[in-house]
Amino acid sequence: MRPEDLALLNVPGSVTLHGDLLLVDVARPDPEADAYLGSLWRVPAEGPPVRFTFGERDSAPRVSPDGAWVAFLRAAAGDEGKGGEPQLYVMPTGGGDARPVTDLPLGAGVPVWAPDSRRIAFVTRVAEPGRYGTEEGVGAAAEAPRRITGLRYRTEGVGFTFDRRQALFVVNALADVPRPVRLTEGPYDVESPGWTPDGEHVLVSAPRDLDGESLHTDVYAVPSGGGAPILAVRSDGSAEHPVALPGGEVLYLGTEFSGFDAMARNVGLYRAPLRIGGIGESDGIGEGGGIGESGEEVVTGTRLTEEESVDCERLPPVPRKDGVLVAVRTRGAIELRLVPSGALGAPLEKLAQVLGERARVKAFTTCGERIVAVVSTPASPGEVVTPGGALTDFAGALPGIRPLREITAVSADGYPVHGWLALPEGDGPHPVLLNVHGGPFHQHGWSFLDETQVYTGAGYAVVLPNPRGSCGYGQAHGRSVIGALGTVDADDVLALLDAALAAPECDTERVGVMGGSYGGFMTSWLAAHHGDRFRAAWSERAVNAWDSFTGSSDIGWFFAEAYCGPDLEAQRAMSPLYQADRITLPFAVVHSEDDIRCPVEQAQRMFVALRRNGTPAEFLLFPGEGHELTRSGRPRHRLQRFEAVLEWWSRHLS
């Protein structure tokens, strides 16, 4: 695969299913238009997919419960690929014109049909008056100053949030003149709406006590006809994607933590009684409740999956007669697993695998007994599949796809390490790129990664490690780097690199290290502490200094302390910036101007330190991009980045 082959990527997103109607949204980057274009496709039981809509950017299809209507989001490609905000549309499932349902200043979110197949719930941001184009003739630079009084005032990929809160709306999509009604007000965001079976309430995830500063989230029930949110379930840490059951219970995904200690926590499946507005009322508190400080009954959930071994991907759970379907992260895969009925703290081995072995489940849905999912593999960004096999071949045009070779190693302290090696064509020996993932509670794995394919296409062997700190190997594995960044994780990365270099196809003398976010941190760290192992380094969107990250990042106020502890000297000891004087190899500092997850000051400080030390460092800065440049940045910038990466390594590993 070459950089210009980005234009050949067809990436399925979400699926919806009702009877024989199976729809999927498919997007593709278009470097010429510098935009992401996409539409909905119908996938028949036999034969190729058929295009269903013809908008420039159609996504998030959802079929109504009665099967008569499709709701979806539509946006224009827009200026320079950024496009307008997506609005909600509906159209008959039998075909016909799509009808706009919303025209909101900041767009609409993913539609959720009510049981009556008329109303739709969604969340979207609502701007304060005078901001974000709500006042004619007043641009961003002319807005009044912002008065910030809390720590949670920005979010990566969004920007300022405290002055455009995410609210719940309901709209009668079939009315002659649809009028969205806002149901939540206040200084907090709501997420992941889901209807109760009687259509009287919409369940949402919202911060504890509706306090926008809290890291804890609970399940609230919002009356669909208007009224204050009602606390439905108090979580043990976080709660999201609530799904109301007909019998008066609710399923949700959640984690357990206290205070700021929310990092590297496995996501589990929970069940709780649902006692609102006559639903699931009970005479006693029972297993799923307790008494709050003010004497009111507080409903809590019961964890159905084991905390240590089961880590659910944040996709809505789907109940079935025999249990609940969830996506689970495990050893580089995201598998669709069945949590059996009656489960209580069930470990991973008790959850039957439905599909997704050596693959990544990106979305899934059911209708009756039928199960359909979007699944990515190392050879495809995504296909529509069933347990019986793939229904599509969206990746068929991709050239030169190289397979992954699973490798293992033993770290310095005897700990087992797992990862992959991708090799280019030919016997070699090939120059080697060690590519460390971000997170750190994330994983490389059995899914398509355009970087791996582009680098192998250019003749490089690529090493993909999952060191301690990664997800998918148990919660203890993920939390083992807390207070110890740059220790066992660095040992694990190097151990897997050594295992890869033992392959005869790999050139032990031509090795480079690269990575983004936490992977950029590890690149900087290895360059400082093990620089003799590498010819050069490419450190992208990195955390280099935890002390300034605390104040400059949108998550720094809790993330830095959660991983490094509160002591300033301990934070600096885990910061590559303060070991920059040890870096002598050629070093590329790569960043995006609008990154607020790992702000550009992290790159600027490192670049200045390196240049003042006489290190041959270069600074590559992308305008108008955020933390997700490599995955969802402008297509032209993604293409230009690949060209810059390959030019850098051609200079230093040739």
C-alpha cells in the first residue's frame, strides 16, 4: 500500500438491521476534495452491496422499530473538507426522498428511535447566545471573553465545552413540521440516550449529581414529555450506554473507581433494577440498592462480568434470550462475546465467542436471531459479517496488503510480552520500525492499520508491541505502569523488539523508533535511555513533560496525577523532557497546532531543549489539526504526513 492509496479506503461504520433490510454507512477519504465522503449502502443476503443514499456525507443509519423508516445523519462535504454540521434526516425504508428533521446550529447526534416509531431522541451541543455563530456578524475572534470557573472546560476534538453543553432532544420525526424539543438544561453533558420500553423516559449517562466537574457518571431517566432528570442508577465509578429491559431492569457498561483513580479500569457489563415512574417498582431495596445519605433509596448495579479478565469495548450491549452480547478487548482483538443469562462476575472464558476472532468488532446489531457486525481485520478496514462469514468486500481494491505475524517475548523480569511483526515482500534483511501505540491503555492488534501497510509497502518491517500498560491482557496488566512509566513498559517494548530482530528478515543495524501520544512519550523515553538501539526517532503528539501537561491538556488535571502521582519531582522523573540532554540521535518532533489532548507546548518544549543541546532535531507542525490527525485528519494532511514519514526514514535507515 502506498500513501496515495488512502483514497482507496472504504471504511464501514455502523450497521442497522430490520428483517431483510441491512444498512451500513461507508466513508472514504478523498485527498483531491480534501474531504471524507460517504453514503448508506444496502447489503443483501447475496450479491454486492447497493447504494441506498446519495448524500455527500451520510452516516449513522437506524431503522425504526416498525421497519417503515430509516433515520440517519447527513452533512455537506463543506469548505476544505471540514463540512457543515450533520443534521437528522428520515426516509422510507422502501426508498424515496430523504426529509430533513433538524436544522440546529451545531447539528444533531446519532438518532435513537422510540418504541412508537415516531419520536427520535438524540444529543447535541447547544451554544450559549453570542457564541459559535449564533449572533450574526460575530465571528469567533469577536466573541466576548470566556469566564472559566471549572476544570472540565475543553475536550479534544470539540474545543470549549462549558459554553456549549451537550443536551438531550426529542423530536417527532413524522410530524408535518418536526420541532426538536430540548429536555435537559444545566452545566453538564449527557451521553448515550436509550428509551424505556413504554416510551415515557429516555435513559442517559450524565455526571454524578449533574455536576459537570465530576469524573463519575450515573444513569438518569429523563421524562420524554419534559421534566427534571431522575437518578435511576448510581454507579461504582462510571455508567454509560444504558439499555432498558422490558422486565423493569437496565443494562449498562461501567467501571469502578474512586476520586481521580479512573485510569486503566476494565469496562464491565452491569445490571440494575429500574424504578422510575412505575417501571420496575418494588417493595424492598433488595440486592440492587441501598440508602443514600439523605435517606432516599439509591439503586446500584451488579457487575455481571469479572473485573480483571473482561474489558468491554464501549459499544452498546445488546440483550438476547440467552444472554447479552458485548464486544470485549482481548489480546489485540475485539471479539463479540455472549454474557450468559444468570452471569455474575463471569470471567472471560465463560463468555462464548460469537465472532471477531483475530479481528476487531467495530459495531454490531441484531434482529431476532440474526447477528450482524462490522469487523476489521489486518487486511480490511471493515466488512459486514455474520457468524457465518463476510457479506461484503469493501477492501477488495487495496493493493499489496501484508499479513501480521504474531510474536511473543519474555521481558527483563520474566513477564510475557505479546505483539506482532509485519514484513514487506522479499527476503530482506529489511530496515525495522518499532511503532508504539498510544494510550497507554490501548492496544495494537488484529485490525487494519494503514500505517503498518504503508510502511511495509515502502520496504520496512514493522514491530507492534503491547507492553504492560496496554489493555486486553487483564486489568493488572494495564495498571502495572501507574507510578512506573518508563520502567517495565520500556523493558517490554525492547524485549519484543529483540524477538522481532531475531527473524532473519529483519536488519538489526537499521532500526528506528516511532509512536504517537503515549507512543510518542515512549519514543522520546527510549531515545533518551536506549538511544544506542536506534538510528533515529519520530515522536508524534507526545507527552514529554507531565508538569506542564497537567495544566495545558484537557485531561491533564486528573490524568497526570492518576498515572504519575501528585509529587512534582516524580512527574518530572517520568518526563522525557527532563532527560532530553541524553538524546543525541536524529529526532523528529511532530505535532498538530490544535491538539488539546497533548498540547503543542509539549512539542515546542522538547524541540527547543533538543536544539539547544545540539541534537539534530526537526519540528513538523500541522495547521488546523488535533490529536487524531493520523486517523481522521484532513485527507491531504494524512497523505502529506505519510510522505514526510517515509522521507524521514529514507534519510536515516537507508
